[in-house]
Amino acid sequence: MGRGVKVAVIGGVCAVMVGGAGYGAYNVVSALDGTPGAAASEPRSGPPSADEVAETSKKFFAAWEKGDASTAAGYTNNASIAGTLLTAYAEDAHIGGVEITPGTASGTAVPFTVKAKVSYEGATEPLSYKSTLTVVRGETSGRALVDWEPSVVHPDLKDGDTLVTAESATPRIQAVGRDGAVLSKEKYPSLGPVLDQLREKYGDKAGGTPGVELAVRHTTTQAPDTPLLTLTEGKPGKLRTTLSASVQAAAEKAVKRFGESSVVAVKPSTGEVLAVANDREDGFNAAFQGKVAPGSTMKIITAAMLIDNGVTSMNGPAPCPDTAMWQSQTFHNLTTMKPDESATLADTFTRSCNTGFIKLVDEKPLDDSSLTREAQERFGLGRDDWQTGIVSFDGSVPASGGPDRAANAIGQGQVQMNPLNMASVTATAVTGAFRQPYLVPFDLDDRERATAQGLPRGTVSQLKQMMRLTATQGTAVEAMSGLGGDIGAKTGSAEVDGHAVSDSWFTGFRNDIAAAAMVQGGGHGGDAAGPIVADVLRVGG
């Protein structure tokens, strides 16, 4: 067919299309162009274009500003959940007068600022915050849609959360430290979750009266409401805590050195918690509630078990071979550690030799429950009876057979701890007495203090000396350098399945303060957790 003939045919088709047979005519044209007609009805694919990102976010913002939750939700990829939260934004949180100012998009992400007003029973307060949304391609529709996350509505919202404005369930508290200093989350951000829990538990006992607040309500967890904005002050009640403002400030600064880190400091002579700090993206109080393997810091308890059961002593034998076999499983030391068949327990502890401990766990009279008994009866761990004043986990050292019996001895296997637990372990090791850690006085709510047998004097003197040697001659030297006074420490690194880098652990004491830290994915104990503990001890000791 010549060029002229083809043009004539196309022209004729166009005439038919104008006459009303558009769909059929479109297919004929497509066929002539070599393009399958079905392509016209297929959803678009690939990342949204800049124009699509701008248009979708603009429409979403406009509907949100008007309070049209249904329409706004229709521009998301989860209209049902988005609609519920956006409806609660206006009806339950009483937020109106919304003005949204978008920032400059970065790819498919659009930052924006929200300015609004919260009004409830005659009280009105301005609200301002920043958030970000991302535009994605709908999986089935091919439309450009807002990728729905609760944080789009407010950055503090997570799955299952909602916003509520009402009279607070409990009065606000003014938490004060041991020296009378006010401990606010503005000055000590890491204390936010702790102060929220203290308010929930003791707000009605501290003498305050409730006000009206905008708060995040966590409907799928046991966490207390998180206040965002106060409309009516009420009267805060004063709550005495054991925290030290100076030690807390040091802890807050120290955890900022490494991500996913937590630290706790306690006063060994009393059990008072002097500081608790976390630097985690999830906001979880891992310092008190974490449940992870503590690595070689567990060797404090294992060494106590060996001494208390007469297996060996500080100056007794604890050979450190390259490897140790326990019920078909081979255990190793760090690749740089030289074997020492003539090592004492002090040598093995100071160098943190895994095989030296594992070679001794099958000695008589030890059995599968010996480490569990030592942890529970001497150190007060694993009995689920600590009453710190907020939610906490008091460790777990289950009786284990097979390879886990050996793994537990070096802080792996089934052992679970957190920095609170290990700070308490150090406090018990250097005083001989288990004093349950606590944040608020026991007489405030007549809580029952957990008790344990504690350690014999001879065991204490040996543990303390081995920790001193570790801090001055062993694996903790670098981290503890420059600290004066009576000091001691124990390093640890815990291997985690699926993680290329181990968790970093460190616990130590200086005079009448004990501290423990963990940095998940931090590597060797002295590399990350060690400097955190040293910073805290430097101020508190």
C-alpha cells in the first residue's frame, strides 16, 4: 500500500470516529500503528512522575484541610484505615482550621508543615508540626496514591494509635530528682517514656488535678497516652524519684554516641536508679524492658557460680584452650586470643576467654540448674518480682541442657538480660547484697521489695578483684582509662542470629555507682557500650 492510500484510510477512520464509533475506530488506528488496543486500558506502572506526586499530594492536602476525611482517604492506598484516623483527627482530637504548607519534594517524598487549632470546651490552643508523605503507584489501579502511614497525620503516630483531646486520665506530674531538680522530657528527652509511665501509675497519688490535653492514644499496646499539647493546665503533682539530674544528663549525652543504645546507672549501696537513657528509633525503653543475650557480662554470674560451688577460685585453674567441645557443639574464643592452658579464673575472666568457662560447667557438683539457682538466689534475677516503679523485666536464666547449658554460661543460649539487670548484677557483685533497683520510693504505693540471698563475702572479694583487673589490665582498659577511684568492669559481645555484627555490652563500677550499657550491632563490648558506661561513671562516681 502506498503512502497516499494509507493516509486516505486513516482519514476515513477519523470520520467514523467523529460519527460516534470511537472505540472501534481507536482500535483500527492502533492496529495500523502497530500498538495493541489493550494497552489503553492497562494500569500505569513504574514510579509516579513529579507531576503525579505534586497533583496527588495537592488533592490529599486540600481534602484534609477541608475536613473531608473520606475524600482525603480516597487519595491513599489504604482508604479504610486512613479514613478512620482522619475522621478521629477532627472528631476525637477536635483539630480544626487546618492549613498545610508543602515543602520541596524529594523524589516521591513530600515534606509538609501543618498549622491548626485544637478546641475543647471553650479552650483553644494552636498546633504546629512537620511530617512527610510518600506517593506510590497503586498496585492494582495504577493511580498515584499517598502511601498510607499513621505518621502522615502526625509524626508521633504508629500503627494502632489515634489522637484524642479530652480531660487527662491522670493528673500531670512534676518529677523531681534526688537533688530536687525538675526532670522534664524537654530537658531530658530520653526520660519521655519513663515519665509517661510514672504519670500513669502515680499521677493520682502525687496530689495533682487533671487538665485537658491532646494526646496519642496507643490502642494496641499497654503504653500510656503520650501527651502532645496541653489546653488546660490542671495542677501537676510532685513525684519524688531516685534519679540524679547530673548522672541522667551524662547518660542522655552518652547514648547519643551510638545508635540503638541503652544505659542504666544504679547506686549499689541502696539500689536506687540514678539514670536510665535510650537512643533508639523505636522509642522502646530497652534499658528496662529489653530481653536480649548479654554476652560475656554474664560471666560475672558464672564466675560466682564456680566459686560458690567450689569448682575453682580466682587463683584456681581455668584453662583457656583454643576451642571447647560441649555435647557436640564447638565453642571458640576471639580469633586474636592466644590459648593459655595454665590460666587461672582471674586470667580467664580478665581476658574474657569463652572456652575457659565452658570447660568448667560440667564439673561436679554443677548441673543444668546451677546457673539458674545462682542467678535467682544470689542475684535476684529471673523471678518476675521486681517492682521498680515502672514496667521492667528482671532477666531470665532458664535451666538448660544440651549445648545451651554451655552457651548460657557465656551469656548466649537462652539467657536474656537488659542494662538494668546487668547494672544490678554489678551492684550485687561488689557489695554482696542484692538490693532491688527502684525509681520511686516503696512507701509511695506500698510496693513489696524483691529480696535475694546475696553473695558470700569471699565470693564478693574475688569478683570485685577480677573486675578491677579487667578494668586496669584486661579487655576494659581502654574504655575505663582516665577514671580514678575504685573501678572495675566486664566487657561482653553477644552474637545475634542473622546479624553480621554482635551486640556490644559493658558493665562497670566506680566507687558507689554501677552502670551497664548495650549497643545493638555495636560490636565488641569495649568499642561502643564501654565508652557509654565510662561517661556515666565519670560523672556519677
